[in-house]
Amino acid sequence: MKVLVLGSGGREHALAWKIGQSSLLSKLYIAPGNAGTLEHGENVAIDPENFQQVAEFAIEKNIEIIVVGPEGPLVKGIHNYFSSNPELSSITIIGPKKEGAILEGSKDFSKKFMAANNIPTAKYKSFDVDSIADGEAYLETMTPPYVLKADGLAAGKGVLIVDSLKKAKKELRSMLANKKFGSASKKVVVEEFLDGIEVSVFIITDGNSYKILPEAKDYKRIGEGDTGLNTGGMGAISPVPFANREFMDKVENQIIIPTIKGLRKENIEYSGFIFFGLILVKGDPYVIEYNCRLGDPETEVILPRLKSDLLDLFDGIASDTLSERDVEIDPKSAGTVMLVSGGYPEDYKKGEAITIGNIHERSIVFHAGTKKENEKVITNGGRVISVTSYGKDIESSIKNSYSTIENIHFNKMNFRRDIGKDVIKK
């Protein structure tokens, strides 16, 4: 099979690494890719959101499967673009149509969807610029901290958790009246704060059947002890100790199955991944958010634990035989630590030379914000490299990752030294 992966981050390197292991693969392209994806396929200088360019390349190279890494092209309708064109419709897109991607593209839609399908989530109300006063009144009925979410995509920065009522009202007005997050905050979801432990659960689905992939727990804040600004993710672990059989049964019966049934009920064709951002509250799972693709850095920690052929699962979607495919998960633990540019998630410098020395035998180095220039690998983003390692448990897997990190260097390199410590203690 000829496969095209769209995207350039650590998630896409992990996808390329996993797809590259398949005996079904004949040629792999990554657009635009990074310095690491070059090890597994051919990088192509195409913008994933330029659908015409993607289509022309797919036709030229006889691409059979396109795996969409980031959410942007899905929310903007790349699947619809291909399915509505007779010349392109035979190409399988791994990722939902626009109508399904709205689960991630609109917080308001996803909350209404959950309410309609009795899927457990935080209480909420949505407001626009004409109902700011109503939003402020709603905030007064809540207890702190207050959660405000921009309805649309805001590059992972559209969620605010505020401790004081006065500041919450100010931020609500800033988001709606002053367009703090641009068009993403034309509408704002105000919801109750749920106090618990977060976990990410992933499935691959053809819209009818589904397969559950390994779960993960990621670490969003830049500072140790979960302090400082939110980032795209500073590390992740899998499996998650509290996600036992009892918990996962609740997730499947109360969240996954109602989601699949709800999509069918609304005649939304959905093929690809669903990422359930969950929180455990007093023994029960609640949905914080849906994503219509795999997460980053969670992909770098769950795919190494997937023993099954990922391309075989994609072929199951292409041929409507996903229900017949097997998913086998490695019982070993995996832990990933993200290396970031100095200053991230605020201002940072690109173009720093990266040196990678000896890699621990149980480690895998996934590139994220990197590129190759004059035969040198240099930094090209805020999150630069993720190091994933296997171990008999979380503690040993993370220890192996830190061992490899000692042999990776670039100017002002930063990383958290406490990934997984919270669950190790418990």
C-alpha cells in the first residue's frame, strides 16, 4: 500500500514509525514531515491544509490511504473534499468528515452532543457577545475555580481556569467582546470545574465497530509539579494505573458506546480516531473533551505499546472489515518525556543544532519540531523531541527515557524531570 501521512510533529513521526513496520506498506510519504520522519519515508513539502496540493500529489503517486495527523485539515473538511470528488473518492481518509470533526472543532456542539446522548460531562452553558450579562450571572451561580472554553480551535490555548469571580467575568468579556482568541471565542462555554485525575482514552472506528487502543496520561504544564503555563504536552505515560478493568468498563459502556451510537443517530459518518479526554471523579469517568485525532505526545507513548499492525487496522476501515481485525497491546509500560526549546510555550528561538548520542536500548527518539538543514538536524518548533522508553513499570520506563535524554543536547533545552512521579507515588 502507498500511504501519505499529513503533519509534521511527534505524533506524525510516531505514526510513520509504526506504519513503517507493516508488511502491507510499499511506500510511505509524510507531508511535510520533520527530520525524524525521513528515517521511515519520504518527506514532501506540502501544506496539509492545501487540499488541492494534497489531492494532486495523491493522484500522481497513486496513494491509497491518507492518515490525517492534526485536527486542522479535518475540521476544515479534507475528508469531504476527497469523498465529493470522483477522482479522489476511492482514497481512504483516516479521519472523520467535517460533520464528525466538529466534535473537536466546536466545544458547544460537543457539549450538546454529550447532553443529548447522556454522556457524563461537567454542567455547562454557552454564551456569545449578545449574552455576556447572562454569562456573568451564570458565573455567579458557580463555585470557583471557573472554567471558560473558547468554542472553536485555539491552538490548545482556548481554555482558561480562573480562581476569582471578578477575573472570570473579565476573561469572559475579553474572550467574547475583545476576541481574545479571535473567531474561536465568538462563543464561550462556561462549565463547572471537575476535580480529579485526567486520563486519555483512544479508539479507532469505522463508525460502526471500534477498537480500543492503549490509554495514556499526559502532562500539560511547563513546570514540575504541574505548575506554570499550559503547553501542548510535556510528557505522557501508558498504561495508567487507575485505568483498571472496572474503570475501562465504565468508559466503554457510559462513554464510548453512547458516542458511537450518538454519531449514527445523527447520521454522522465517522472513520478514524476518537480521543476521549476524561477525568476520574470519585470513581466515575467524565468527558472533558473530544478530539478527532490522536494526541501529541500521547501518540508517542501509545503506539509503542500497540503490538498489532496499524496499517492493517487502517485497511480494516478501507474495506469495512475493522470488526474482524485484532488489537494486541504490549503489557510493558511506556513513558515519554518532551524536550522543548528554551522560552516555550512563550517566545523561543529556532535553528539550534541538535546532537543525539547513545540511545538506551529500550528507548525510541521521536522528532517533533525539527528539520534537516545542510545535513544538520536543527530545532524548528517549541516542542522539539520526545523520548519514549519501555520498562517493566512506569518508574523504569521513565528512568530509561531520562537516561537517553542525558545524551541529547541543544541550546537552552528544557524538560520536566517529574513525568510519571504522581502515579508512581500512588
